[in-house]
Amino acid sequence: MNKRLQQILKVRVASTFFIVLALAVFKPFGLEVWQWKAYVHLLNIFVIGVFVCLLSDVVMKYIVRMPMSNEKGVDYIIRRNLYFQLINTPLVALAICIYRHFVLNSRVEGNQLSWSNYFETLVIIAFCCFAIGLYWRFKYRSKFLAMELEETKLLNEQLQTNTLKQDTIEAQPSSTIVLRGTTSDSITLQVSDLLYVEAVGNYVKVYHLLDGKVRNDMLRATSKQMEDDLRDYPMIVRCHRAFLVNLQQVEQIISKSGAVQLLIKHCHEYLPVSRNNVLQVKETIKKL
């Protein structure tokens, strides 16, 4: 059993145990009539609950296309947990209703399968799932933020190491590129002098160094066109739908409450990193 599956199973067992514990305390569905046998029924409900939770995880992974992952950010974790609860809670309520109908109904009247019993079970399970969801939300948020801060620290150390290497090695001639828009305008610059490119409507602003000073020139073009023109330079990546950045010109990575920003050298501007691009940015920095 791999580590990810063990983690999922641990979470589902703990969550189902909380629900069964609540049922053991309040004994709904006429469980008190069964006396000591009520705990046998609670054990059966526990097994049913774990099975349904794992089934819901399969649905999330292969149908909803949202596998459990700590690498996609805290917003993804919260959104996935919400979708999981919307799928899992009705299924668990239905499974318990079926158990009530075929097992508990033999000694307690009123446990037969019906809409009223389903909604009664759904309300009880939804309340328990809401409490569980709050717990896991705060737990995973804290865990993810701690992991993100540690990763950010390591990435900043990598940036400092790269800067020291560039300072100690002999300067190498940089590639000269010509960026063209849809008009006759063009910008000629050294790749190493490029800071970032910003999309502004139907134009792009190219921020670069000229004689040691920050300059920005505007071209009539799209950021996608600029991305295609710069695809041969792996250090230049998209960090946001509006920004392309030269990672060799990043001074520091800032991570705060799940949001990631890049502090650019020379101009000291902060560029946002979107959730869709954060993984690519981090992986590229590690390879520099």
C-alpha cells in the first residue's frame, strides 16, 4: 500500500469513526432498543461508511478529476474537500438508510426506506460531516502552509546560490533577441537583461535593463506571442496569465497565506504567481 493510499485511508477511517462516535452518543434510528447489540450495528455502519468514503474518492479521482493532492495549493484542497462532501454525504446517508431498512427495521418500526427517513439521516450525517470538514480544513491548511513556507525557504536559498554562481564565474556573452509585434516596431535586447513581460490589453510591456537602468518598451502583441518567441529560453516562464518572467532576475520568492509572489531585481516589483503556474515556476527554479 503506497503512502498516498495510506493517507487517504487514515483520513477516511478517522472521519467515519467520528460519525459513528456521534451515533453512539445520541443513538438515533432506535439504536437504544438493541442494547449491547447496538454497538454491533455501529461497527457495521462504520465499515459501510469507510467503504462509501473510499468509493467517493474513486469518483473524485476518475469522474470529477480531482485527486487528493497537497501539491496543488490550499485553495485546491479546500475546494476538493467541499466537492467530496457534496458527493459523499448523500451516498453515506443513502447507505445508512438502506441498512436501517433491511437490518434495524426488524425490531424498530419506522426504519423502512422512505424519503422522510432519508432526509432525517441526511441531516444527521451532514451535520457530522460539516464538523469533520472544518477540522480537516484547518488541519490541512496549517500543514500545507508549513510545507509551503519550508519549500519557499529552500527555493530562496537556491536563488541565492544561483546568484553567487553568476557573480563568481566569468561573464559569458548573452544571446541577443529581437522581439517583434504585429506592427513594424521591435525591441532588441540581451536575454540576460530581460526582467519580465506584462500583457496590457492588445499590447505588451517589455521590462528590461539598458545600460544598467530599468526600461520598459511597448509592443502591439500578445503575451502568448511573446511566450512563443521566448520558448527557447527555459529560464523565462509564465507565472501568471498577464506576466512572463525571467527567473534569473528573481531576487526573492514571497509566500503569504497561500499566495506566491516574485520580487524582481533592479525594479523591485512584485509579480503574482497563479495557482496554475506555481508548480512550473518552482520546478524551473530548482533546475537553474
